[in-house]
Amino acid sequence: MRQNKCLKPRRTLVRRLMLLFIALILLSAWACSLSKPSEAPEQTASTPPSPTSPSPTPVPTSKDETVVAKPAQTVTNTARPPEPTPELMPEPTLKPTPELMPEPTLEPTPELMPEPTPELMPEPTPAAASNTQAESDVLLQPVVLLQPSDLRYLGAFRLPNGDERPKTFAYGGRAMTFNPNGDPAGPADGFSGSLFIMGHARMAYGELPDGNQVGEINIPAPLQANSPAGLAQAEFIQGFHNVAAGFFTEFEELPRVGMQYLDTPATGARIHLCWGQHFEPETPIATHAWFDPANLASPNIQGTWFIGNRSFYSVNGYMLEIPADWADAYAAGRYLASGRYRDGGWSGMGPALFAYRPWLDDSGTPAAPGTHLQETTLLLYENSSNTSNIERTLNGYQHPDEWEGGAWITTSSDKSALLFVGTKGTGAKYWYGFSNPAGSEYPCVAEDFVGQFDVCRLADGTPCPPEDLTECENHPDNRGWWSSSFKAQFILYDPAELARVAAGEMKPWQPQPYAALNIDEHLFLNPAGIEPEMLGVGVQRKYRIGDVAYDRNNDLLYVLELFADETRPVVHVWRLL
């Protein structure tokens, strides 16, 4: 049989192809072994994220509704606080910066902020919380709202005599706070503790640079009387002292002040101060401090600090204590709140409120002077410098409103509210100018400002008709914001709404009072007729109410009525049921 000559080359080709196929398989296996990832080691610790700063976002518009008191009800707080996150720190700059914070400890620590920069109403950022289980417990507790019917008026008492300024309560009463440990030798009459109250205000241009001195008084049992002469009179425990000597020296023209006593394991007993004035200084100046109340002659004042980068006009008019469980759940352990309302809406068109904490560690180390303390926004309405419209405001807002003090109520009967006290504009019209000798219902505008802004508005916020835009004849010289009528009021907020603001679930201008209480029936209303051109008369009486102090242990509310005992205030007392 003859051999096929083509068979051998074909077999050779097949063998070569098989060898090439085997080589490719081996090469592929070798390449896979080189590219296989090695196992990662077990993760034993986590690194916190890099610090960032939240950016302000625009505030949307909203239509206001009329304030209506809610009936007494049990409300379940459903606001959810954010997940715990590490505190944020600014990047270092070439400018001097506050000292760095220590490592986190069991005691909450304040945060440092960068140098202030202009900002519109910033979006609140969710506050870091310290204990998720504790937050859940707080959230599930039912909240019963305090109602106006729960405030029972007890009476009033007078402050100590003395008219020699600055050691006098005459033209004073702009700041007051309660000390639960004061007057331990006092009578067992149900009104334990003491009150720290500021006296005659500082006056500018060297006239009274050492005003706003602080004195401590006991608390006599309140009485109801037709005149201040029929009231019991308090006595000094500590006389007047200039606790802020050498501090806030630039704030002398119509000072705005607040005080809050706070005793914590970290700091011990301290009285915290806020301080401002009618107009913001050209150079930013810190507005907050604290002092030791045990000896007013040696107050050991610490500070001064800024509240974040907030407007000067929104932080330095009043102070209050935030209940610890609420502050731990929603405000990162910031147990102090400070705010202000500035007429004309320069602070925001309604009361403002920010939570803050000025100590660094569980030893109570104060933040370095000049520190910008990080804050939690709780309440902030739209600022009139941002808009010419009456929008995103307190319901029923008017530019002449006055809010002079606040207290966070938690009663022994488990009722709660955030309370503000002040003199509310309630007239059919309000205007910038003067009181009108022809009658309270007639505007008397400052004609020099007509055309620059809306100098007169109706109660609903719309501009007045052209015939109201005239300056009346023979008017007093005291120029400012006026309403055709005022009322002394308490307004009550639901703390659950502030929790939603702190958690970023609600805009800071959205909370509204759920109830209001007019208290004029209990006031003396300037029986001596002091300064009628400045204060106004009749339904146009301004500056009716000063600061408020709260005795949480005994359910007592203390409220200053200005110019009630000639030029001195008196203290009115309510029991919270």
C-alpha cells in the first residue's frame, strides 16, 4: 500500500496545535495566580472622617397662619435625632485660631468655629447625639403641653430701695436668674432660693460706665395688692457689684443683657452672661462669658466668646437653661440657650434661640477667649435685612414687638413648654416714627424715611395707605417703632418642634406658639407715670416686661415688670400647675 505523503505534515501540525493549546492553558493559570488579591487584615479600629463644614442653604418661603391655642392634649414626640457623628473642626488658617479640643471624653465638649463670615439664615445641621438608646427613651416619652390655664398668679414683691446709681434697681431689671441654693437660712415659706438681678444700665459717653451691676436678693412670699406699696419687700443677700468690670466695655449704648445660673458637675455653679447693645459695633466683639456667683466681689469672670458666626443682633438679649435629657438627645449636650429679639426684625422676625456650651471637658475648662463656640439652632425667623416682605415670621409679628426673656418649662406634673415673655405689638397698624398726640390709632411716621423702607404697615403686614405716611405735628421726640396697641404676653412653644429643628427635619422659622397668655390684668402699668414720652401711655405703653427666672424644683415663674415701683421693677410670681 502506498503511503500518503500529506499525512505526516498533517500529524505534525496537529501535535503543534495541541502543544500550543496546553501552553496557553498553563500561561493563563500562571497569570491568574499573579493577579489574585491577598486577604485584608481584620479591622480593629475605625478612623473618623475628615472634618467638614456645613454650607448654608436658601430658606424657602412659607405662608403664616393665625396663632390658635391648642387644647390640653398628650402629644407623643416623634422627632428623630440624627445618628451620632463626630464633632466637626475647622481647617487651620493663617489667622490665630482657638486652641484645639481634647480627645472626646464622657463629658460633651464644645466645638471651635472659623473666623466669622457674612451669612444669610443658615440651614440647621443635625446635632450630634451622645447615646442612641437614651435618645430613643426620650423620644418615646409622651409630652403634655403646658396650657395658659396651668399658670396661676400668686402676686408680686418689691425690690430693695436705693436710688443712687449705679447701685440701684432704678432703670434696671433687664436680666435676672434664679439660684436654687441661695438663702439657705430663709424661712420655710415655699419660696426658697434667691434671685440675681441687674441694676441700672450702663450709659454711653462716660455718663455711667459701671452700670449693669448685679445684686442677689432673697424671695419674700408674694402678695396681691392694688399698688406696689402694699407688697412685701426683698432684702439683699449680696449687694451690688460690677461683676463685668473691664469686660464688654464697648457695649454701653442701650445695653442688652441676659443671665442664667447653671450648676453642672463639670463647672460647678456659674452664672452665664450675654451682653450686647442697640447697634452692632464696627469690629466684631465677643458677647458671652461666665462668672462665679458665690462672691460677687470676686466674680472671676471667664470668656469672652462668640456664638458661632451668628448675627450680633440674635444672640445677646436673654438666656435660659435647657433640660439635660433634652439637650443630650437633641443638642449634643449643650445645656445653655441664648437669643435675642431686636425691634425692626434685625435679629429675625420673632425670638431667636441657640443652644451652646462654653466649657471644654469634664473638668469644666472654659474655652479660650475669642472662641467661636459651635451652636445648635433652635429658633430663627427670617431677618428683615434679607427681605422687605413680612414672611417666614412669628405669627402675628410686628416690628415693635419686644421679647425680653425665656424659660424652658418642665413641671413636676410632667408638663412642658418653651416660654417667652415680652410686650407684643397688637395694634391694627404699626409704624416707625413717633406716638401721635391725636390718638393711638393714628400713625405718625418719620417722614425722612418714607421711600427708604415701609415705615407703616397694617397688622397683616401689608403697607399702610398713602394718607398714613405723614409726620404729625407736636409729637414727642422719642423716635422708634410703635404699634397702635401693645399687650404684655407669654407665648408657649412645643419643645417637640424645636427637636425637629435641631434634627434638621424642620426649618428654624417654622415653629409657632401653640398658645399665648395676656398678663396685663396683673401688672401695675407705670402708676407713677414715669417717662411717658419714652414708654408711651395707655394701650401704647411699651417696655412692660423685663426678664424671667424659673424655679424648676418648685414650679415657680418669676417675671420682672419694668417701671412698676416708680423707676424700679417689681417681681411677679406664677405657680405652674
